[in-house]
Amino acid sequence: MKGSDVTVSNVSKSFGGFTALKDVSLEIKKGEFYSLLGPSGCGKTTLLRAIAGFEDPDSGTILIDGSDVSGLSPDKRHCNTVFQSYALFPHLTVFENVAFPLRIKKTPTRLIKELVMKHLSLVQLEGHAEKKPSQLSGGQKQRVAIARALINEPSVLLLDEPLSALDAKLRQHMLMELDSIHDKVGITFIYVTHDQQEALSVSDRIAVMNAGLVLQVGSPQQIYENPATEFVARFIGETNIFRGKVLSRKGTLNVIEVESFGQLLVDDETPVEVGDTIVVTIRPEKIRISNDEPSGDELNAVRGVVEEPVYSGFQTKYIVRVEGGGRLTTFRQHANWSEGIPDIEWKDEVFLSFSARDLVIVEKSPG
Amino acid sequence: MKRNLGPAYVAPQALWLTIFFAAPLLIIVAYSFLRKGLYGGVETSFSIQAWADIANPTLLKVTLKTLWVSLAATIIIILLALPCGYSIARSKNQALRLFLVIVPFWTNFLVRIYAWISILGNEGFVNQALRFLGLKAEGFQFLYNQGAVVFVLVYMYLPYAILPLFSTIDKFDFTLLEAARDLGSTRMQSYTKVMLPNIKGGVITAVLFTFIPIFGAYAVPLLIGGKDSYMLGNVIADQLTKTRNWPLASAISMSMTLLTAIAVFLFAFKKPKEQQAVKDIDPLSLPNGKTIGFFHRGPGQGKKKPSGKGVA
Ligand SMILES: Nc1ncnc2c1ncn2[C@@H]1O[C@H](COP(=O)(O)OP(=O)(O)OP(=O)(O)O)[C@@H](O)[C@H]1O
Ligand SMILES: [Mg+2]
């Protein structure tokens, strides 16, 4: 496996009185596509800049391939950055932009030509070598930035929201392309984004950050299906949150009392005590919506009225006001649309049902 | 849709330039082809005597010296102004620093020259201080030499270079420097290979704003220099007031203007190889795209900044 592993241990960084990173620790494996995901201002860029060498941590260490890189200037580190703003050199052509690191290293001209053309073809820009950055589209600029960052054959590629300036369609396309470039070059990618869809679709692992803290590290599935905190649950995708008191517990099956919903069955291994206040979450697609009353053992079922159906082609999102007064969000896929399943419309009376096992405890506090 | 009245907008400026620039220039051209009057002035008869007189070795020597002094001063000024403009552009209180650059302009040009005389003169502040400290009783002769002229010229014209350089550097995207560092260049390489090419327009403006007035300098060499520090400006003045050869003075002035124009043309208007580059760097226009007002910021850059009127 090419690429390096990157170990961040207990890194803190503050600007003036403001703490941008609080005791952050991460272990990024060789060749991994690792995402740093979090809302704006949570410290993602600061962490990336610390790895690249643009920011000195106040405390903690960063190891690349096991050796401490503190005090090493950016040009001495085997990582290259794809900047959010592209940072292409406006006075140079595409070719010269990509050739820049090689010219600095005084690589022989013939070799430069060969390497640059190879990297331009990796990002499918062979035909644009002689253009100036100002003559390129956003997506093309992005590709130049990627080719330029890869030409030094870094062992770690740092990408700071590289797609945020592109429109949705192009973003999807570039994301897939990034993924295939990652497969081809096989080095470690550290990918900063605030877009959970992006992170979920390409990452091997994701670190979710908020306010300078790492809240959870895991595979996309772990992050999505088993969020560690209420923040992670809310930040990744849509979700329903219940806050309730544990009434009884038998094995892993809890009965909880939730205000404006009534009693719910929650099957989760997290040890809780009777009397604890817990926060549980369930993803909308795990809630079935139907006109008929459902039945089943470990099943939660509530009755409600459709308050807002939101049609979006492949599915409809329903916001349902339940009998107790609370609101739930559910998705229904349109896979069987043509078979004429009964349509559910605004103000219809419906039943919502969901398995106790699909509810996940994300927070608990005693008493 | 609004009609573009482009050409009409320059009419007032065109009129102004015609009256106050083109006309006097034509008068000087005309004078250079007239016969010299006995006690100054001209007689209205055609003569190319003045242009013939120009080709004399003394004048050539002064011309070369003037070029040499102007070049030296300009180079020193640019080398000082680059880091200065950079540090102002990157500082948090740009307004204060710009203010400090401009403050000297509140004092008259001549007064500032005399200030240097009273600081560096034989009986000046520095020499008196040295004497007081018992270090050097007879004092130093700081002034009345070529070095002193260059020194005071650098002092006088430094702000004219700092302002356009600051203005361009301020618009420079500093992440490009980080990108350069990231891609393996040293700090120095990131300045020379990335920043310098991108602030070329500002450097050209700064060179023109300093070289041209220094080339025509008169007061500084007169008051600060010795007899051997005479520059072309002094020669012209002497021809007007002492030798009273107005046609020759006009001819020298015209040659200087031509020389400067050619130099500017070669230096600033030299067409870059590719056509695109012309769009990227428009050499003579000020970095902000206006002819005056250094402190104007391009649209889309919201940081607060003193306006041209407020400070200039
Ligand atoms: N040089 C700096 N000086 C002062 N504060 C800074 C500096 N750099 C970052 N910060 C602050 O640190 C916090 C984290 O910044 P950072 O750029 O890492 O956020 P981010 O997660 O990358 O956000 P975004 O998604 O908006 O890019 C922010 O509140 C920011 O204001
Ligand atoms: Mg950021």
C-alpha cells in the first residue's frame, strides 16, 4: 500500500482566546479515504492546515509515518493540499501550474513534459494544457489543482472542501472522479467537507467534528446507523429525536415514556437504568407509513395525520402530527408506484410503525 | 439598455490635457526651433542651432549621470517599497500605516529638503550631536555629494512606490503563497516565482512613478548635491535663468521628454508574447483600474479602507 499513515494526538489550537481545536486525536491509516465532517467553523480547515504545516498546534503532536513533523515547514512534508479556492497561479498556464513543483525541484525538462501530461490525462485535461486558469471552468480548475497537488507524488493528499464551489451535478461527478483517482494513486486522502452526503458516499471512514471536538469516528454506516451523540444524529441526514424517561427494562428492551408521543419500545444494548432520561433517534426511512393498522410484537405504532407531504420524485417525505401532539418525519420510496399502492395525501389519517431495534440511544443522563 | 457613451466621458479630461499639457509642449517644441534672444527669450526666426548645440560632450555626460542616478534611486526605492507595501497589505491596521506613509506629504517638498540639510548639514543635528558626544570634533561632510542626492531622492519618492505596490499586493491572493510553499518552494521562491509575477502591474507603476520625476529632478541635486551632482533638470534651469539660451533649454527639455517617452514605451508597453497575458496584466493602468486614487478597492472586497478622498 502506498501512502502514509497520519496520527494526530491530542492536538489543540487556539486563536487569541478562541479554541479552534480541543484535544483532537485521530488515527488515519495508509491509503484511507478519510473525511473530516462538520459544520462551518468547527475547525476542519485548522486541523488540515496543522497537518499540512501551515498552522503550529499549541500542544499535541502530528506523526506522518510514525515520525513527528512538528517544526517541519510545508515544503518539507510529503503532503500536498488541494485548496478550497483552487489557488492556481494566474500568471501560469495549466501546464506550468502542474509543472510548478517539478520546476522547483529542477526536474529535467523532458521528464517534466512526460509527468505533466500523464497527470493532466489522469484528470482528463490533456487538451487544455496551454490555457490560463482564467479560461477554465470551475470543474476544470479543480482538476488542475488536483493534478498539481498529485504531481509531487505525495503520500498524503489534503483536500479542503474541494468541491464546494461547484454546482450540485458537477459536484457529484467530480466526487466520483476523486474516488477513482484515489483508487488509482492509492495514497491517503484526507478530505474536509461540511456536506454529509459527500462524506458518506466516498469515505472509508469519517470523523465528525463540532466546535473543535471530534465527536465520532467510524465508517459511513456506523456514523449513519449508530450516531454517538444527538449532534451527530442530527447533522448526518434527517432524523427523528425522542427524549424520554425509562419506565422499565427487560434485557435490552426498554419501555420509555416520551412527552407528546406516549410509550415507545427501544431495543438497544446501551446499558440504562430505570428512571434515566435518554435521547433516542430513528431515521425516517425506517418508519413505515400506511393507511391500515399494523401489528407485531416489538413494534411501535402511532396514529397521526399527514401534515405535510413533500414529493421529490424518487420518494415522498411525510411530516405526520401524531395523536400525542408530536411530529414525526418519514420517507416512502416510490419503487412500487406503478402497481397502484394507495396514495397518501395531505390530511389523511395514517399509521406509523417502526421496530424497537431501529431506535438508537444516543444520549443518557441519570435520573 | 443604456447606451455606452464611453468616448464622451473623457471629453473634459481631453480638453484639460489639450490646454495644460499638449499646448505647452507644442510651445516648447516651437521655441526649440527659434533663434535665441540676446537677453533670454526668443526671436521669431527659424533656427536649428539649439538642436545642433545639444550634441556636446558635457551634456552627454550629464545625461548619462542623470540616467545613472535615477536608475540607482529607482532600484533602491523599489527594493525598499516591496517589503514595505507587503507589510502594510498584511497588517491589521492598514489605515494607520498608510497614514504614516502619507504624512510627509503634508509638508512642502522644499521644506523637507531643508529639513535634511538641517539634519545632515555640516552644522546639522547629527554633526552637532557627534561633537557634543566628543566623538568627531570636525564633523562629517554628509551632504553635497552624489550619495546624498540619491539618499534624499529615495526619501522623497519612496511613498510614490509604496502606494501602488501596496494597492496591488493588497489585492494579491495570499493563499497562492501557501500553495507555492505547499508545492515545495522555499519562502523566497514563493515571493519571486509567484508573488512578483502577479504584482508586475504594481511594480511597473511604481517604477514609472518614481523614475520619471527623479529623472527630471531639480531641487534635490541643487540643494543637496555638489557641483558634480548636476542633473539635466539643473542644466535646463541654468540655460533658462543664467545662460539665457531658451531654445537650447527647450531642446534639452524636448529630448528628455522623448527619452522618457521611449523608455516608458519600451518598459511598460512592450507587448507580452501571448495575447491573453495582455488581459491579465494591464501595465500602465493603476492596479485598481483608475488613473488616480490609490486607496480604492476593487468591487467585491468588502474590507473597510480609507477612501481616496479621505487620505490623499
Ligand atoms: N487565523 C485565524 N485567526 C483567528 N481565528 C481563526 C483563524 N483561523 C481560524 N479561526 C477560527 O477558528 C475556527 C475554526 O476555523 P476553521 O477554518 O478551521 O473552520 P472550518 O471547520 O474549516 O469551517 P468552514 O467549513 O467554514 O471552512 C473558526 O471559528 C475561525 O473563526
Ligand atoms: Mg474550512
